[in-house]
Amino acid sequence: MNDVRFYKILVGVNALIPLGLLGYDGWRGQLGANPIEFFLRTTGVLTLSFLIITLSITPLRKMFGWNALIKFRRMLGLFAFFYGFLHLTTYSVFDRSLSIPAIVADVAQRPFIAIGMAALLMLIPLAVTSTNGWVKRLGGKKWARLHKLTYVAAILGVIHFWMIVKSDIFYPALFGLVLAGLLVYRLVPRRKPQLPLASASGERGE
């Protein structure tokens, strides 16, 4: 138990390092000519990165037998929501000054914003129900079905990223390929290991 707590602290500290570096660079005035845009892009990439890492937990656990990874999945998912919330807050407060008409007009003119908001909205119920108490309330099966929305949010996140960059699509394509691999792993049925059959000689007494 103490080991798990230590590793959770380690994961948490490392997950916050990018935010610390952003704050430090902002304090030094080294976020480029457009600091708000730089912060938006970085928090957006971090959101998508943590979503992909969260979705990778189950395949890694099953392929390599790293069962302890499951203890960190919810925590990583919450960091995805955290950075997504920072992303949306930065856009709403610093880029659009909390002007609802400006945000609505922006969404109407630039559909990728609506797609990004839809992805974040899907993460809200996942963050709220991330506790053991909610698992008990919903039941394991219902909880698992609800949290499959993580895949939908990740798909929308990749589309959102792709539509933003327009020409230089290397990074959104990379995210898309990794996500496609995770979806294939999830959707393609895998053969269950067969129990060894008794030898023919044993059955026939030869």
C-alpha cells in the first residue's frame, strides 16, 4: 500500500511538471509572441496525451502482465480532465474574456472549437464518477460502459487537434495512429487460450 501511495505521488508530481514549466516560462516572458495561444496549444496537447496514456493502461496490463498499472488509470484520467479544464478556461477567460456572445460567435465560425468543447463535456461525468463510491452506485458494468466515453473524447480530441493545425499534421496524425491502434486492440476479438487436450494415446490407452 505504501509503495502504491509513493508511486501515485511520483506520477502526480511528474504530471504537474509541464504546468510548472509553463508557469516558469510565463513568469520569464518566454512563451513566445502569443503566450495565450502557446498555453492553449500546450494544455490541449497535454490533455490528449493523458487521454492516450489512460487508454493505454489496459492493453499494457494485458499484454505484459503489468497489473499494478490499473491502480493509476483513474488518476491519469483525472489529469486529462485537469489539463482539458485549463485549456477551456484559458480560452474562455483570457482569449474571450468570458464574453458569451464572443464565444458563441467563435464556435459558429470555427467548428473545431465546438468539437473540443464536446470532448471536454464528455470528460466531466467521467471525472465526477471516478471514485470508488460511484463505482458502487452505478455498478461495475454500467460504470465501465460510461467510461468508454474516454475513447469518444479522445477521437474528438484528435479531430480537434487536426482541424487546428491544418497543414502540419504530423503530431495529430501520430496521436491518431496511436489511438487507432488502441481501438483496434479493443475491438478486434482475441482468442481465449485453449486448455490443453488430453493426448490421443492417453485416451486410447495406446
